[in-house]
Amino acid sequence: MKTTSDKRDEDLERKQIDKLISKHLIRNINELQEEQLTFGNKVADKLADFAGSWKFIISFLVIIVIWISINSWVILFSPYDPYPFILLNLILSCIAALQAPIIMMSQKRQESKDRIRSEHDFEVDVKTEILVEHLVKELRDIKSQQAAILESIEKANEKIDK
């Protein structure tokens, strides 16, 4: 027989479980992160996406080949950047100097997004674990109630048979 204390504990547990069930933890982390991005963050992400693509590598190689070709063959008499292409080296160094911190900013933001995603996953895992534990407890209760009902049915059958 259950005491009033047990009933209060069960009611409290039931309320906590209902509250936990009603709390929706499923969210789109990408949408949450997008809402917090500034204009500079969006530009950095776009630049990092482009700089890490084959389109960038191929177009950059084409530009360098064109630059070297023009300065080596086409403008034989007065090249604006003669060999060893010092101006080209300066431009490439400037691009690398600007590109590296922008890519690092984008990576830092991705790390932040990954951290938020892992925290969210942990919250969902904890909620799932609590709910599974609750379901197992309820299944045990149902099983014990069924055993008690089966026992009372068997006793009733024994009385009928006598």
C-alpha cells in the first residue's frame, strides 16, 4: 500500500517528467548561429568558403599564369613587373596576410557553433536518459501490477475450482 508521502513523491515526479517532456530541446543550431552573425562575420564566412574552394585555386592559378605570361612574353620591351616579379610577390603576400586572419575568424566561429551543438546534444541526451529511466520505472510498475492482477485471478480461479 502506498503512503501519502509516496503519492506526493510520485505526483512531484510526474510533474517534473511532464515539465521535462513539454520542454522542447530540439532547435536548429545553424539558425540560432545565423541570427547572431554580424555583417563582418558573414563576409568572413563567405571569403573563407571561397578561399577554400577549387574555384579559388584554379582562378588564382590562371591569374598568376596570365600575369607571368604578360610580363615575360607580351611586354618584352617594357614589362611593368619584370622577372623576378616583385610586384606579384607583394600582391600575393598581401593577399595571404589578409586572408589568414579572416579564415581564422571563420574557424573560430565554426568552433563556437560546434561547442553550442555539443552542449545542445548533451541537453537532449540528458532529457532522453531521464525519460527512458522514467519509462523503465513505469514498465516495472505495470509489470508488478500485472503480476498482482494475475495472482488475484489465479486465487479466484482456485476458489472457483474448489
